[in-house]
Amino acid sequence: KKTLWSDSHLSHYKFTYQIGCFCLPREDVVISVNDGQVVEAFNTPSGTYLNQETLTGLPTVEVLFAKAQEAIDKHAYSLSITYNPQYGFPEHISIRWSKDVPDDGVDYFIKDFQ
């Protein structure tokens, strides 16, 4: 699927990013990417724009592919990925690091891709 993403040659795109974990609730973030860099982001539904320092911690599609690869390399207990059929990016990544720790999982979602 990464090949499908690479072959699409998308250098400018926007998506809504959601992370699910046993952590503090947070708003979804609308992320704009230009040439592999996050250039703008705002929380939704509040519309609060994030400052430049915060942008560096936000993922691109490539970063999410890397998170999935990290789960493979570190032998996560379970990994499930749903790919976008048109562009091949991961629409949902679900990682559970240990079968014995119920709250160590994380889910990443890409929605409203444009």
C-alpha cells in the first residue's frame, strides 16, 4: 500500500487526524501538509490554530506509515491497518503493544482526506 501512496505523488494534502488512547480527551486536528512538512493545523471543532512549535509534533502520512512499521519492528502484540483504496495511505492504525496491559494501545485515524 505504501507503493500506491508513493505512486500518487501527492505533495500537498489535508486531512483530519484523530488519535484514540487511554489519555486525556483531545480535539481532532485538521492538518495541512506541503512537500512532506506540516504547514498548518487547527483543532476541530473549536477552530483554534496551532502554533509553529506544536506543528512539529503532528504527523504526515509518511509519519503514520513509520508508526506502523515501528509496531512491526518492535513486535507489537497486535497491529491492524485499514488502507485507503484510492491512495493507499493508512486510514486507521490500531496498535496494541502488550496482551497483558489493557490500556497500552493507540489508534490513529485519517479522515476527510483532500
